[in-house]
Amino acid sequence: MPMQVRAAVESVYWVVILLVVIAAGVSWLLYWIPPSLGRLPGGFLLAVGALNILLHRRIGRQTFGWARLMPPVVARFWGCGGEKGAQLLYLGIGIILAVELVS
């Protein structure tokens, strides 16, 4: 496997692992929300998820651009995933928030 392809695949692994952790956290959070709140939490998550899906490219580009101003550890994390990884992360977060309503 060429070095560039291997680096791209490894950066996607970090994004996928982070999305799995986020999905588990959102599931745990929804499990503990009392049903007496009604539809408010679900509507909020749907709205935030829809905005993330619609704006994932812009948010990912901005976050990746801000990475150089962040502490070195955080900047290396965003540098590892690249701009496409940041966009994929925000798209995945939007899908997770929108899909969690189904479960």
C-alpha cells in the first residue's frame, strides 16, 4: 500500500474511533434523560444534527483553520485528520445526533 494511501486510511481510523465514542456518549446521555421532558431533547438534537449535516464542510474547514492557533497537542490531532477528516467528523456527529432519535 502506498504511503499516502496508508496515511489517509489511518487518519480516517481516528475519526471513526472518535465517532464511535461520541455515539456511545450520546446514547448514554439519552438513556438518562427522563421521559417527562417530552420531545424537547429530541427536537434539540434533531436541530443540531441537521445543522451539522448542512454545514459540515464549513465547520470542518473553520475548525481545521483554527487548529494552528490551538495548543500543540490539539493542533496535531486536527493535523492528523486533515481538513477532510474534520469535515467527516462533523458530518458523522450530525448523523449521530439525527439518528439517535430513532433508537
